[in-house]
Amino acid sequence: MPNRFRAPGRVNLIGEHTDYNQGFVLPIAIDLACTVTTEPAPEWTVTSRQFGETCVLSENGVPGERKRGHWTDYVLGVVREFGSGRPPLHLTVDSAVPVGSGLSSSASLEVSLALACLEGQPIPPMELVRRVHQVETDFIGLPCGIMDQYISVFGRLGHAVLIDCRSQQSHLVPLPAGVEYVVINTMVKHALATSAYATRVAECAADAAALGVTSLREAVISGGRPRARHIISENARVLEFVAACERGDLAAMGQLMFASHLSLREDYEVSCPELDFLVDQAAQFPGVYGARMTGGGFGGCAIALVNAGDATAFEQTITDAYQGRFGRTPGVYRVTPSDGAA
Ligand code: GLA
């Protein structure tokens, strides 16, 4: 009987691009997950059900040194970190998280693979988060924050997780009833995405230095710098959103989502026409409380907070509108706040 390990993707409700600025984020783990099964094998090998491919990662049982510019780099990075010194495995990856959609397909892959390599050996959850995050920054080379790996491990059914990325502490935020979280996938990822991410990381560091603070988390005035202005205002919005959540104020939550989108579009400049269109359309739909882009931007997904009874009609309306405008069928997923990795 092969062993089976699972880690979810995520949707960030609010707090975008704040994680690598030591700020606040409020993601949920979702019911779309990556599953990895393991079987003993003579070499480290991986099969992806989605890519329909099997690849060998080791020679004489030792995982390779170098990246290949291929999806298996994530696997190799995790195997090097968590699998060295143990007998090789054949890993079978089956993921329901759409690849490259901004729903954290890579973190869910990395976390489930790490658990697979450990095969039930206990690990403190925060150590798991930090080491998987390190694979992403040091081996893959993406200077990302800690949100995606964190929520994939610490997600909780029915809750969002408020993460303070400076202290790396979090607390659970119960979510109000009567709403649906509708994720709409633009089905595009503009080429700019990866390079712009690194550029924003550098711009924020430069702004922090110019403002005389160690990170933009510490900044209170932006001095007219738009990137800093986004981070300062977004951190405040996360805390306001949590307060609105606690008093069940869906209208206020929705307005904060729209404000977040505007800030990401105007001050942070990580949106794109497809995402702006989805958010504008959502704003016109009576049952929608709020909507925004979610994740890194330049494509990927938007999330809408929708009155439960209106969600089906909303899905149809937004699908038709997007098809009419861009000639492409958007992916639409109604996600539920779910438990983290197991
Ligand atoms: C990507 C990164 C995260 C975070 C978001 C933007 O998903 O992996 O760490 O920075 O973008 O909020």
C-alpha cells in the first residue's frame, strides 16, 4: 500500500505583496490540493499525473545537484532538502491546484513532497514551513515571502489565518456564514510575472532604505512613494478586514477588497486588463460584496466575496462577460476554507 500525503493550495483574502515586507496577510487554504504517493524505488523518480511524465532525479540514489529549468526542479529541491540520506522513493504527484494560476500550486507541491520524503517522521510545523520556503528562495530562486508555504501547512477548516510575517506568528480568524468565495481564473499569466515580482521586492527594499526603516512594515508615511503607500495601506486594510470579519460586517469586508485591488492596480502596478475587468464586472453584480486580484498578479485569479444565494448566477454572469470580452473561458472555482497539510 503506497503512503499518501496531501497539501492544499490557497487563496489570499487580503494582504497582497505584504509578506516579503514583514507585513500582514490573510489567506485561506482551499479544497484544491496536491497529493503525493510514495513507493520504495531504486532511484528517486517522480511521475506527474497532470504532465503525464516520469523523470529520474538521482544517480546511484543521490539526488542531482542542478536545476534543469523544468517542473521537476521543485521536486529536486524538496528531495535534496528532505530526502537526502534516506532510501530513494518513487513519488507520484496528482494535483487539483491549477498550475500557474496564482493559487499556490508550487507551495502545495513542495509541502506535500516534503511530507512524502519524511514519510510520517514528525517535524515541527514551523520548521516544515521555513525549510520548504527556503527551497523556493534558495534552490528555485524566487525571492518570495512565506505566505504560501505557511498557509498550506497551517490552514484550518472554516477559518482564514492572519499571519504576521515579521514574527511569523498567526491566529485563526473564523469566517462569517452566508457567503461563498468564488475564484475566477483569467487563464492568462503575463510574461512579466516573475521578473516584476523580483523588481517589486527590490523596489520595496529601496523604499524602506530611503525611509530609514528596516522593512516597509515599519514605515508609517510613504513620502509619496507609491510602492510604500500600497504596503502601508494594505497592512492597515488587513487588520480592518479582520475586525470587520469578527463583527460579521460583509459590506465592510467587501469594500476593503475593492480598495485593495485599486491599490494593487494604481500604486503597486501588478494588475492587468483581465483582472481589472473581472473586478469591475464583479462590482456591478448586486450579490457581490467585494472582489480583488489575489496572488502575485499579472494574470492568475481574482476572488469575489459573494452572497451565498447569488453565487450560481454570479458564476454564469462573470463567465459570459469574460468570454464576451476576451474570447476565453475563465476557470471558476467555488472554494471552501480548508485544513492545511496532512
Ligand atoms: C506570490 C508569492 C507570495 C506573495 C504573493 C503576493 O504568491 O509566492 O509569497 O508575495 O505572491 O502577495
